[in-house]
Amino acid sequence: MTTSGDTQVFEAGDVVLGSGVVFPSMRLAYKTYGQLNARKDNVIVYPTSFSAQHVDTEWLIQRDGILDPERYFVIIPNLFGNGLSSSPSNADVTPFPAISYHDSVAVQRRLLVEQFGISKIALVYGWSMGGMQAYHWAACHPDMVERAAIVCGSARCSPYNHVFLEGVKAALTTDPNFRDGRFVAKPTAGLRAMGRVYAGWAMSHAYYRDEVWREAGFNSLEDYLTRSWDVAFARRDANDLLAQIGIWQRGEISQCLEFGGDMDRALSAITAHVLLMPGQTDRYFDVRDNEDEIGRLTNARSAELHPIPSIHGHRAGNPVNNPVDRDFIKAEISALLQR
């Protein structure tokens, strides 16, 4: 383990990925909050979402918040490709290997077991790509996971979701700085185009119709797009973004040796208490996907589907400045932790 500022790094060594490729000197960056109790049973794993680093999502961890560090030992593992864990921007690996959620969760499990001696997880909580990781945790390590909260996530990247990401990739890679499969300089125009594509998918029809963006202080639609979305991804390395898009598109809990592509088998492997919490107006992860999954969670101790009644689209699951959706999620997670 190494430490840099408030970030710790688990040195995983040379890791054989599910594809058979060896990733040399793989590094998992993480941060912890709260104290691990003597029984080591107050653990919450909170994986990061697309392009996010732990500092972007730790707002959710606060006293009497959705995840309370006064009661729980919370670990945020940074997803590979986010610029802190092994990523194209910081790893001397060319070409950068195709990493899967299975690979990511396998290293996260090693962190918990080898670094902390943890064998039980009270809750795996994740939004978006974090929710997909939570699903993988529950399916691949049912002996460890007692509860899983999948917020605006699903067991696989649906074809519709895949097409959305193709649009994002196309906008980004149209930039002239994309050459021979990678970016040779910062693609300013491509990052702006990517933000504009994202804006159309991230929020709902009603959000734009009712001009909800005015509540955040924007004076026009163009002002909202310019100040909120044109710069949304400018702080990230574009090659890192492509790597994470690949992880997202490859996401499916059954695509591993254990389940052999059998989704029913993968879903039935889950024994945790499961809370599926899609956004009612989310266009990335449609409510209907979770509706299809819940009936197949045949061995889960409990499985509940509680959509977030919000017009904030995908962002309903990450309500930093949205107290109504935040209170809904907090109540649901509080109830889940009591089961």
C-alpha cells in the first residue's frame, strides 16, 4: 500500500484479467471514511461512477447522511480508467487492456481481504457505473455481500445504453487530436461535443420542458449547456474516458467463466438483500431493465424495486444539489440497512 495525499493505493501486482491479458503492476486507488469496528462487519463499499473520482462522490458520506461514517467504515475504490487507479494516463501499458467490471471487483475484493481482513460487507452501494459494480459484487461474491443497492444501474449494459455510448464516443473521437486509436493532445472540441451529447441524455424531457435548470441559477438554456455541460469532462484525460466507456459497454454480470453468459444463473447466484433504485425518468438505465431483473433474483434474501420519482433523469441517482431526491434515497438506504 502507498499513500498520496488523502488517497491510498493498493498495489495489486501483475494481474491476469478475465481476457487472459496480464496487466503489469496494477494499482487500485481508494479512500476510507470512518472506523472499521472490531468485528469488521460495518463495511460499506461505494464504487465510483463514470469519470468520477472519490472526491466527486464523497458528498454522500457525512454524519446522518445517506452513508454515515459515524456508524460505518466506508471504502470508495476508484474504478480503473478514472485517472487515479490504473488508467491510460498513468500506466505504462500500451495498448491499454480491455478491463471489465469483473476484473475491477476482483481487485477490490483483494483490497478488502488482504489490506483489511474483511470477509463481510454490510452494503455495496453504487450509482450508474458504480451500480453496475455493485451488481457484480453481489453476483460474484455472494458470501461477502449482505446488501446491495443498485442506484440507476443494471446487470448489463443494454443495447439502448450501448448506442448512447456509441454517440458519446463518436462525438469525442471526431476531434482531430484523435489519431491511430488514441488522443495525442487534449481534444477540446471533442470534449465539448461529448458534453452536449451527454446533456441530451442525462436529463429528462420534463427537466428541459419545465426549465428546471433555472433553479440552479442558469438564465437560459444555452447558459446551462455552456456552464454545466461544455466543461463537464474537460478536467479528465480523454484516453481515460474512452477506457471507462469500454468498461461500461462490456458490462454484464454473466460474462465470466463462472456463469458462462447465463444471465439467469448469474442473477440467481445473488443472495443479498437487493434494492434496485432506478430513476423514473432515467434514459441510460431504463426502469424496465430492473423490472426484468427483479423477478430473476430468485435466491436473494429480499429484492425490491423502488424507482426514484424524479424528473432529473439519470442525475436523480446523484442528487448533490437536489434535496427531494436525496431524501428519498436516504430513506430507502436507511430501510435497507435495517433489513
